[in-house]
Amino acid sequence: MSTNTQTTEKFIVIPYRKNRRNLTAAEMRPAQTEESAKRIAGLMAERFAGVVAYAVVVDEESGDMNEPRLLASYGEVPAAQED
């Protein structure tokens, strides 16, 4: 059994809607590259209360993910999402 793990960097965009006074996450969107995640987030910012884009490294064997790296943030997002 090999000790080398196969990891992949994935890019995701999470839009937020304002529901009364609370922010709720809408459907997460994948992106192909870091630049496309930033572009998608910027475009989605016009239609949502807030949008964040992240890069995350995923272990392909176990499915474990590392702490996400913030790429872009627009508008109102939950406090834990702001970095």
C-alpha cells in the first residue's frame, strides 16, 4: 500500500440570499480554475446578497478537505466566511 496521497485543488463559489435578517447559502457552484471562480463570483454578486469563492485541496482517496482558501468575497456573507 502506498503512503503517497493524491490531492486535487478544487474551486467553489457559494452565493448567499438574504432571508428576512438571515443569510442562507444558495446552491454551490464548481469552477474549473481559480480565475473562473473569481469571475463567476463577481458576476453572481449582482444577483445575490453576497458571494464567496474558495479553493480547497481534496484528498482523492479519503475525500478529506483542508481549510478552504478565500479567493474572493462580495457583499454580505456570514461572519465565518469573511477573512
